[in-house]
Amino acid sequence: MALRLLAHFDVREDVLPSLPVQGATAAEGGGAGVSETVYESLRVLNMERNGNIIYTYKDNKGNAVFGLYDCQTRQNEHLYTFEKDLQAVSCSINSEKTLLAASFVQCTEGGVKNALQPGSKCLTLLVEIHPVNNVKVLKAVDSCIWVQFLYPHVESHHLQNHLLLISEEKYIERFHIQITREDGNRVIIRNSSHLPKEKIAEDFIWSQWDVSEQRLYYIELEKSKSVLKCIQFWEDESFNLMFEMPLDISLSGLGFKFVNFGYDYQQDQERLSHQPSLCLFTNHTGSLCVCYSPKFDSWEEITYSVFYLHKGYRKTFTAASRGADSHVTNGITFLNLGHFVAVYFPGHFLHLLNIQHSDLTCHSLFLTGNNKMAAALPPGPLQPLLGSLVLDCSSGKVYRAALDQSYLMWFLWNAQLDCDRMAALHCALSCSRDPGFQEDQIIQWICEHVSACQSFDLTQEFLIASSYWCVYPELAEVDMLLPYSSTLVWNAEIPGIKLVTEELPLPLMKVFSLKGYWAKLNSNLEYIKYTKPPLRYHNSVVRREWHNLISEEKTGKRRSTMYVRNILDNAIKVISNMGTQTLEPRLIPLLQEEDRHQRLLMGLMVSELRDHLLRYLQGVEKKKIERTVLDYISKLLSLIWCMLETTWRKHSTHPWVLHLNNHGSAADFEVFHLMTRILDATHSLCFPLPPGFHSLHTILGVHCLPLHNLLHYIDNGVLLLTETTVRKLMKDLDNSEKNEKLKFSIIARLPPLISQKVCRLWDHPMSSNIISRNHVAQLLKYYKKEPRNSVIGKSSLPIEFLPLNYFIEILTGLESSYQALCDFEGHDNVDAEFVEEAALKHTTVLLGL
């Protein structure tokens, strides 16, 4: 399926072999030399900010043992043994591994008392473990307690630690624990009899701990309304309430729930699957999403909502299950995949929600259930941990959730709907920095399906999205400034799912001196509030300026030499950057000619995009922005080149040679069709093309099209007659009747300056006629009718034809008078004598002599 779980930790495989041998071996499947008691009681309790995993088990005497697995060294470490028959609920260790906090419920002969029942006893302890020394009771109450040490951002030897206690009685306290070192490295708690503490929050009904960013999210009921709040704990031991946000959700039946404070192994999972589910995800882009699934009354339709708080709206999805009679033991699971959130309903569907670009439903992938999907993820409940890590609570395995690139590629090749192709393409491209990214397969799929999509232009979508993902990981600030999709509106429904979108008020920020994630979130909120229209880059200014430059060149007007030179220098930088990115030899000959117009467009886009980013990214180094711009445009051009290469390599492993002396092959036809689609896609976006693209396209057109179609393409601007193309036409094609007709038609469509150049390459009476006409037209600009003396004797040819003789006399006189003005390009070796000879030959042909 599109989601895969990569093994990160297995409590049985990574812990059991390191445990001491204790009595009889476990049942089949257990670790050798480990008792059945140890095997069955071994489970994961917590994952700390540094990735270390705390686990617990019962030894043969029933004592509660705590251990730590270091995910960096992959080594296990014994932490502490409580010589009592207690059932651990929660455990945490400080960053220096000198203090251990744990909470327990007491065991009875019948097993573990449910901590939620009256009369059950919960004990919360704080232990010095470096070395093992004093034990302090923090709480002894009739309600469950969860513990969590705060971790500084930088590992250092602090003399003060901070411990959160989260109570089932709806309050959170922070204990300040000062330590001192004695006899070298021995660590003891100072003033252990009275530890300072303070209330952090109270009267809340839901809470989630973000261990990686040290944030506490919780929901309070204020005047019957659910209000989401967040506390950020800082490295300097302070904390702030960062924002408040009302949520229009029903939490009836939720009871009291914690997320990421450890896992309660005693709860009935089937009962939990019918309760509301709520969790919150963020990432470094400043996204803030609340995922909510209400209590299910039936399994016929499944409803879940995602509050895109950083976007100012809520999307509520309703999906039909595979069958109302199907037995379901687990409800909806929400998983954090970075730029995506996975909504997984076992055996029914998987919805990959695009969190970063969430405006259009077509950028999120909805997959309905099948046997392959149902078997892809473990059947037990999954609990989010650190980042994209999840805990399979039933097996004690920790996985890293990620998009499955192989499946996405398979899905791309087999998808029939435009919405599925669009979503799968964006999912695949978001993996561009992951190991094994299969860009070549994506390009191959694009080339073979270039005309398959009716709802959007697949080539445009690929070029824009792929170029975006090329530069985004290096400069995340471009998220709001670069386009990520060519599709601005999507009104079609996604089969199998219904959607309702509602606007939301934006979170009310409580702190205004922000940094890191909070600065990015605040920037997103400011963008939503005040930015109309959006700030995403587009080429409208470039298009206008480019057309102006081309028009001025045609009319003889000239801009400042320095201005044009700077633009062309920008293009040189892009082409040079492409050379550094491309190592393997190319089979398609591009970048081998000047193509001034494409270089102007390329240089203008560099200049405009650079100015756009500098305008809004004032805190980013200019050199970094310059590098981002060059990489973005280089990637765009390289993708076009790669598409042509991929199509050509299907048919040949030899370089394509620019020649015109044979008919088009299957490869020629396929590449020509692809180039036409690329040209259409880039034209509407005003994207540059690699220099040489138009020459190659026109030569392929000569190979592949009948003359009337070829001329139709030329007249409508699809094929451009570049000087390189026309020169090859004149040199490579012989003067057969068919080729003469082609050459006449081409020359007739050329601008005068190019026409004068190429006619001299064609040894044919018609080219002599054209050259003569151009020469005469140039000379007659200076003619003034006035009496004059004859300046020549007899004609150079023994023909007495007075009108011609008189005309040649006038031309010779003009040549003598305006010699300097007549020395323009293409007119060397062209004079009145040449004109006279061409005129007589042309007349002879017309008269059939």
C-alpha cells in the first residue's frame, strides 16, 4: 500500500537477548533463557526526546524492572528494579540518566486493579539512580498519574531538572528538582523533603505531549466550548501559553484521555475504537493540524475532520466503509508523515492528506480497502511517538511511518482517474529527498501518459511540482512564494468520499516575540489574514518584458547594452549550473546553439524570480536566494531535457543526429509529439526551453509532417524557423521538386534579415532572384529622380535591352554614391552586375527559353 512501516525497534528482538537468564525458558517465540513471566510482561513505556526507549518487565520474583534502549548505540541499560509487585503505568528518565520517575498501580491477587476504579492506589516515585540511592514518594493518590521529564534543547550537565506530573484528576504540575554532586559523580536530590512545584494547567479533558518540541497541548471546557491551548517549555526553564483556539467538536464519550504520555495496556481496545479520537500534528513548515474522529454510532459511514489551523479552515470527510457487518476492533488511526497525515481505517481505507498543500482535495490520495491494504499495517492499536515514529502497542514494536515509493509508482501506472494521478504524483514527488527516489520512473510515466489527463495538463503539473520540491528542502521559506501546482481550482468529486469545508477563526497568538516553529506558524497566519492576492510567483511580468524585447529587436530599437548583457549573463549562469547537475552524457543535442530568444526568457526569469524572493525573504542571505533561483530554473530545463532523453532511449542508445536526409522513425514521431506537448505546456506558463529545443522540434516536424501540415504548424507558431534549422534545410536537402517546394515555402516565411543570410547558402536561381530583389530594394531607398549622365558603357552581357540597361545604370550610380550604406550583411559580392545576370536568367526561365 502507499504507506509502509520501517522497523525501528522491537522490544523482543532488541531487548530479550540482553536480559539475564532467569529460570525456565519462555514459550515458543520467546527469547532463549528468558522466563515466560519476563517474556509476557515485557513492554514499552515511553520514548524520550533523544530517542531512547524505556521498557519494563517483571522478573521471576514479580519485581518491576526498568531498562533503557539507546537507539544510537543500540545497547540496553538496566535502570532500576523495584522490589515490589507493582504494575508500571508511566516512566521517564532525565537527560543525564541520573533521576528516574515512575508511577504504579498496586497489584492484587486477581491481577491489576483498574486505575479508574475507586479505591485503587497509584504511587508516583522519584529515584536517584546514579548510583542507586534514595527513593522519594511524589504522589500517593487514588487516581492515575503520568510522569515526564523536560529535556533541554542542548545536552548539558544541568543542576536543576523539571518533571511534569499529569493527573487523572485533570491537572498538571511541574516539579523543580535541584541536584548536587557528591564524592565525584554521585548525584543526590537537594532538599528532597520539599520539592518546589507549580500548577501548569487544570480542568482540562484532553492533553497531548510533543516530546520532540517540548510542548503541551490541552483542551479546556470554557462555557461549554472546547478551547485548545498550547504551552511551550523553553530551555531557560520558563514556559509560555502560546495560543488559544476554540474547536467546534463534541468530546462526549471521550472521557479523559492523554496522547503520548505512555500507553495504558489495561484498556479495552474494542471499547476504545468506538470512542472519539483526537490528536494534533505539527511540522517545521508551521503547520498545525488537529485530527478528530467522533464517536461511531455505526460502521456504515465513517466521519473524520481535520482542522487546518494554520490555514483557517476545517475539512470534514465522510467515507463509506466496506460493509456494516465487518468486525472492527480498532478505530481510525492518525499517523504523522511530515508533509502528509495518514488517516487509516484498517481494512477499509487509507487517506493521505496533504497538510502542506491542503486547499485542493486532488492533492490528497484516497485509497479504498483491499486485502493488500488490510494486511499492510499491524492489526493492533498504533500510538504516535516522536516525529513519524509509531508504537504497535500489542507487539511492542516501534516503526517509522513513511510513504511507500514503490507502491506509489505502481499506483501511478495503474490509476485511471485524474484525481488519483494528481494525488499520487504529488505524494511521489514529496519523497524527492528520500533514499531510492525514483525520478526516472516518474519521468517515464509522464512521457507515456502525457496526453492521458483531461482535467489538468500533466506536463505543467510535473514541471511545477518537481521544480518546487527540488528547492524547497534547502529553503523552506519559499513554501508560500513558489507555485507547487498548475491547478488552481478543482470542483470534481473524489470517488468514495464526501467533503465539507468550513472556515475557522485563526488561533489567537499569546506571545509576539517568536522564533523557530512559532515564527513560521505566525507567518502562515499573517499570510492568511493579510495577503490578497497570494504571493506565489508567476511569469506575467516576464512574459510582457520578453515580448517587448523581441518586438524591439525586430523593429531595430535597442535597450541599454548593459541591461541586455545582464539578462544574457543570467542565462549563462543557468546553463552552467545545468552542466554541474548533469553527469551522464546526453543523447539529445540541446544547449548547442545560441537561441537568443530563449536565453532572454531564461535570464528574465532569473532576474524576476530573484527579485520576488528578495522582496519577501529579507532575512535570507542573497547568495542563498541566488543559488535557489539558479537551481529552480536549472531543474525546470533539466526536466524537459530528461523527458526527451527518456523517450528517445526507448528506441535507441545512440545520440540523435540533426539531419534531414531521411524519413521520420518511430522515435522521431514520439519525440516530436512529446515536444509539441511540452511546448504547449511551457508557452502558457511562459517557461523557458533549453536552447536548441525549437531547432530540434522543427527538424523533427520536417521528418514527421506532410508539407501542408508542416506549414500550418509554422504559420500558427507551433514550429519556429530558427536560423540553425533553415541553414540545415538549405544545406542538407537536395533540389528535388519536393524539396524545392519546401525551401520556397520556408524562405517566403522568413524575416528579411534571416532570408538574406540563408539564400546565399542555396545555389538556385530562385535564391539569386531573392538576393537581387533585396539588393535592389535596399538601393532604391536612396534613389531620387533627376537628370544624370551615363556612368557605364555597354552592359556586361551582350544583350541590348534598353529598359534593363537603363535600370542597371541607375543601380550602378547608386552603388557608387552610397557605397558605405550598401555594405550591409549578406550583400558582399552582390552588385548591379549580379542583379543584371539574375534578371536575365529569371526572364529566360519565365519565357521558357
